[in-house]
Amino acid sequence: MNAEPATAPYEASYDEPGDLAPLRDFVRLHATALGLPGSRADLLTLAVSELATNTLQHTEGGGRVRLWAADGRVYCDVIDGGPVRAFGRGMPAADALRGRGLAIVERICDEVGVEAGAEGTRVRLALDLKEP
């Protein structure tokens, strides 16, 4: 998933739990402005919220979010200083207390990629502009 923004993406940062509600508002507003239908913007907002919450619970410091549209999709990078996340583990058992966030992200996005780089770990989400 190599779609890089052709123009400056929308960007926001988060550092503490109180930043999560404004971050969700930011993602929904800009995803919709980029052409993502409301129900799909809600899915992207949920995915970003899960990743940002994960950042705040499991890493030092906060993170950044970048949103843009290209090639019929809305892309969103969630970047933090934590380790590379292990996707593809599936949903945990029904009685598990934790561990659903990454599985939810994988199920609700059309594509998810993760890589480590100079700026930290980047999870790139993609949702098609059109409803499936």
C-alpha cells in the first residue's frame, strides 16, 4: 500500500486520553470532506480511535494522524513511537478481557499495512470511497 498524498494531508496529533474525542471528530470531519460516505467515515473513525487508544496505553508519548484521498480511497496513517503491531492474529476468545482492537481494525478497513521507519511505527489504513 504505497499511496502517498499528492497534496498536504490533514494532520492532527494526540498525547493524552482527553485528546481522543477531538481526534475522532477530526477524523470523521476530514474523512467525510474527502468523500468517504458517512457510514464508512464512522468505520475509519473507530479504527483510528482503536489505534490511538492502543498508542496511549502501550507506548511512551502520543502519536500523529494523517488523512488524504488518492486512487478512489481515503488513507489514514497513525504514527507513534511504539513497536510494530502484530496484525493477523484474529479475534481473541469471547472471555478475553483485551486484544480486540487490532482485530477490529483489520475487519473494518479495506486494507491495513504496518511498517517501522525513522518517524516511528506507521499503521496505514485504507477505505474505498464507494460502499462495498
